[in-house]
Amino acid sequence: MSIKAAMETVLVVGATGNIGVSAVTAALRSQRNVLAIVRNQNSADKLVKHIGSSKGITFTEADVLSDTGVRSVVDQVRAGKLPAFQHVFASVGGEYVTTPLQEITTERLRRNFNTSFEANFFAYRDSIGYLLEQKNPKSTWTICTGSQGDIGTHPLPAMTQGPLFSMATAAARENEKTNVRFNEIYLCYRVEVDSDAEAHGVTKASDFASVYEMVLDNQDVRSSRVRVENDKEDLVKLKYAKKY
């Protein structure tokens, strides 16, 4: 890894979730630093526990569900109060449940759209301008979605992931010729933090991290959907195609 890459920083939105822990792991493993948005000190402590160290991580508190949360972080970066970042990774999610459509209350529906769609939209809307302004030719913006938007076995996440597909396609188009490589990681199976993954027999966050490492370093992956369908083959070689 080059010295320049080692100086890069990844802004991670949704840093304490299963996929967020994976993204933080990937950034640190690729000799990049992390600017992690957390709810509070307890969330920061939780992330450090999963990662094993706080080295290379700068924590900042904000409510990513608010339409001003990520914007406030970017404002602090512009003011020099927080480290500059060259990459963004977003994976804010809601409930992963099988509640039937007719049993989903209006309040629950709106809460999940805020958590799973709006939060990721806010993250993109309020950080992409900063990356464009910096004109760093290696900048990336990555979102992680899932297959529920297609298969619909879990209605709540299925409905909230569907709009993310459309948002990702629009963002991919908008950045086709900019300095920012926008990509969507489309995950088709369960990933959990290592301690839980071992107990539940699913893929470890530290193993899934290899996918984001490859996205960060492969300049050919642009405006694409990276499909992760196999927990072995797709963790060592990217499977990707243009979003449109």
C-alpha cells in the first residue's frame, strides 16, 4: 500500500452495525484511517471492542437519522475540526424481520424508511459535494445494500432496500465522469460481527471486509453493482457490472 493511501481516510456512516464494522476493518486493514460517526461513547466503545483497537479511528457523535447529522460532520471537516476524508461508506439499516405486510403499522413503516432509506440518502446528499470539491482522483462513495429488495422474504427491509437500488443507480450515473467512483455492494447473505457470526454460523465481518478492500483499490470498479453471493469465491475476486 502506498504512503498516499495510508494517509487516506474513510468516513463510515453506520459504523457500529455488522456491515459498518466490516467497512472499518477493511479501511484499517488497507492502511487507511477511519472517521466513524457514532451515536455516543457507548457506541464508540462497542466498535472498539469489535475491532480490537481504536488506533486509526477518529470518533464523532451525530444522529445519522437526522437530515442534519452527516451535514454537521462534514461542516466540522471543512472547518478543520475533524480529519479530511477521501472515501465514504454507508450502511445504515433497520429491522430485519419477517413481519407480514398487513401487520406493519404506519409508525413502524416510517421509522424503517427513515432508518434504512433516508439515512443513507442523507449520507450521500450531504457528503458527495465535499468529495467533488476535493477533486481527489481516487475518491470513492460506496453503499451496501441487500437482496431483500428483490426476493422480498422479509417485507420491511425489502421495501426500504428497493428505493436504495434506484438511488444507487442515479448516483452511479451522476458520478460516471467525476473524480468519485460510486459503487453499490449487493450482499446476498448474512454477515455479523465475528463473535456473533461464530455462534450463528454466518459470515464474519472480518472476512466480508475483503470485498470493500478490493472496491477501494480497484480503479476499474465504477458506477457498478458488486454482487456478493458466495461467501468464499466472491470474497477473493470481485463480481461486478455497471448499474445501467
